[in-house]
Amino acid sequence: MGKNKHVTPHPKGGWQVKGSGNSKATVRTRTQAEAVKSARKIAANQKSEVVIHGQTGRIRAKDSYGNDPCPPKG
């Protein structure tokens, strides 16, 4: 299982995808939608989770693409 991917605002403008604990961005995009799309691809490939942050840094949503510790009850 890979590191969780965080979609956050980039300090120099635009948006970035970073792995948990990484200091550098994996991907940098102009829009949040592009960053989310990239993060989802990476997370699905690495069986990890995507954490989407808003402009203020607050978590807006999470998507799991691997071993979900709390799977939905069917």
C-alpha cells in the first residue's frame, strides 16, 4: 500500500498532489479538479487514499482506493 495522496493549494499558485510526509509535490496543476484527477489515478495504482483539502487547508473529502479500514456496510 502506498502513501496517502493529499491535494492541497501550491504555495506559488495552482494545486499540488503530495504523498504523506513528502516535502516535494508529485504533481502540480493549475486547477484543483486536475489535481484531484491525477491524485485518484496515482492512488488507484498504489492502493492508497486521496485526501482533498480546500483553499484554507481544511479537509473537504477523502476517497479510498485500497484496503479501506472502514468499508461501507452493504
